[in-house]
Amino acid sequence: MNEESEQEITPNVLKKSEFGNEFVWGVSSSALQTEGASSIDGKGASIWDEFSKRKGKIYQNDSPENACNFYANYKEDIQLVKELGIPNFRFSFSWSRIIPEGKGNLNQAGLDFYHRVIDYCIELGIEPWVTLYHWDLPLALEEKGGWTNREILNWFKEYVELCVRSFKSKVKYWMVLNEPMVFTGAGYFLGVHAPGKRGLSNFLSSMHNAVLCQAIGLKTIKNIQPEAQVGTTFSCSFITPNSNSAKDKHAAAKIDALLNRTFLEPSLGLGYPLKALPFLKKVQKFILEGDDELMKAEFDFIGIQNYTREVVTHTYLIPYLNAKIIPADKRKVYHTLMDWEVYPEAIYEMVKKFGAYSQIKKIIITENGASFPDEITNNSVHDKDRTLFLKSYLEQVQKAIREESKLSGYFVWSLTDNFEWAEGYRQRFGLVYIDFKTQKRLIKDSGHWYKKFLSNTE
């Protein structure tokens, strides 16, 4: 970070008390990115296990085979959550660890593992928040078409029913899907994430099936556990045009509709944003009678996951959208190692945007964080940039709370460094540093800062 950038985003003094006594504080993780043990104790293969074996798909051909070995180290990591004074821990279940073939016979060892994780959280006074699907589809289901096959509505319902019946006495907070725009767009349209499919038809079919599963997941949970608090999570980016030209503004509106509205609005009963995105009309061939009603879902809360803003310009070179996102490094703005602009106001803008929907009852920021090139120096990780990132974004969260009563929680991404999908292990988002060769954990300065912030009750 240069001095000018640091000065620009230096926040005011933050006080936890100003967020209110009912505000929920937490930290997030996911199964595929942390658990490892990819073929141990009966676990089936996921699409990411297979995708990572394809040469050149993952940075330096990294693999999630071992990851953080949370499967063996879960007690140590949950103890770190406790040591940091974090009261809520968001993690996901691995579908293929619980049902190896995606449907049919369950794997009792997988269920037992999650019972141990949840029991240990509860023993330490930590509230478990479970995400049911965080991108790791069982490979056996992908071989049947995965998210492009409408049968996934039945497969997913079976999986959700099993999970909720197994853990309803222990888990109060459920999230159905994690960032459906990402796992369908990157996985079934661009092909840069598992399962590596490409094309508009693959995207539209997977998109529609994911929208339906969002609602089916909610209704399935509520039928079994009416008192549960159920949400789902959406990736979102604050979108601005590169200029005031009509073409750039129109391009920005299309990217905003694609990234921020496509999966949200159908669940609210508003349908797909067809006016803003005419190419979405091609989804009609995948819509059956009754789907408009089936898509609706009255969630108890919406999780939003924001890291940055995107600046958009018009171009005739991009089909369907005629719009292009200009990378942060090309704009010569301060950015993280992921090339995401550090723009704290983005999280404020997204809270306001989602809060404007009357159908949304409650908003929780279920992911926010940053990747920087961390190094150990004298048995410490002095990640000043990440600490400053968290402070500056939380200042904007605080501003949003003053104006938006629906905002009720904030989770840092992530607890530990982990397997960051196609980026492999080079991107470090954790409050805790992991040496992936030795599996040694070390709390970073940002983790110590978060602990101090959470302990401040003044």
C-alpha cells in the first residue's frame, strides 16, 4: 500500500457498541476450501476434486486434496475461533462427504464428522451457521448433468432433508446456497471453475435450477424445522460506469442486473430482470408451468458477500452484454492481490441496494475480507493492509447501520488461509496464517485486531 492509498481509506475510530447489542459477529469458511481428507472415511469425489486434476486449471496445479486438513484439525481451528472471541462460526457441509454419490446411500462417517464439529462449537459457546451448498457438487451428479439437469431439484431436496433431520436439534441458522451467480457463471458459462463447462445454454439451465433450489431448500428446511432461521447468500459488487456516456451507463446497468439481481429478484417474486438483460429470455425453454411460484422464497435473512466495486465500459466485443469490467490494475487504483479494488464505500452501497427491497426482512454480511501477500516475520504476520481493509469496510458498515435497520450481522472471510478455488493457495484471506506444508497455524495481526475489536464493549 502506498501512503496516498492508505491515507484515503484510513477510517475513524470504531466501537463495537455502536453496532448495537443484537448485532451478529462472526467468521466464515467452507468445506472444500479447508477440510482436505478428500477421499478419507467414505467421502465421494466432488467436481473440484476432478477439476483440480486437469492441468492448468488451478494455479500451479494446486489441489484441495489436503487444504487446511480441517477434517483432522477441526478442534484446533474451532479453538482459534474461541481464542479470537468470535461468537459465530459459518462453515459448510460437503455434500459428497455426506452422500458420496450425491443421492442414495448416506455416509455415516461424514455425518459423524459434522456432529463432532457442531458439538465442539457448542461446547465452546460458538454458534454454528451452516451453509448447505458451497460449490462442491458430488462428481457423480455432475456426470448426470449436474446443475444443468432439472433432476437436481430432487437430488438437492433429498440432501437438504437428510442434513436438517440430522442436525435440527443443534443448528439454528442455515444458508441454502453460496453465491449462485459465481458457481453457475464461472462453472457453467465461462468454464474457469469446476465443472469447467461453457456456453449460454449451460449457464441458463444451471441458473434456473439453482434459483429453484434456493426456494426448495428454504421450504424443505422450514417444513422440518419451522423455528430455524434460514437464509441464502449472494455475491454482490457495487457497479459504476467508466464515464457519464449513455453507452457506459447502459453497460453498467446490464452488469449490475447480471451480478446483483439475477438470483435475488426471482426469489422475491419479481422474476428475472429480462428488461435489463434481454438474452435471459432464452431461459424460457427451461421454465415449466408453476416455476414462477416455485422460485419464490421468503427468507428470514439474506446474506450479502461484498469485496469490491466494478467499473464498467461499453464494448461490442462481449456478446450478450456489450459490456466489460475494467480490472483494477488497469485503472491504476489500490487493489488486493486478487486485483479487486479496495473501495470501502462499496459495502455501504450494497447494503442500501439490498435494503431497498421491501421483501427482504434482514441483511447479514456473510463474507467480507481481502487477500494480500502475507509473510511470516519473527513468528508474526504483520498484515497491516488487511487490518486497515477490515477497519475501513466496517466503518462503512457502521454508516449503513445508522441508516438501514435491516442490517444485523457481519462475518469476516475467512478464518484461515485456504484453497482459493482456481487461485490455489497463493491467495491468503485468513485471519490465521497457515503454512500448508507443516499445517502450522499462526494468528495474524488482523486476527489480533478483530479480537480486540470484539472484546471492546465500551
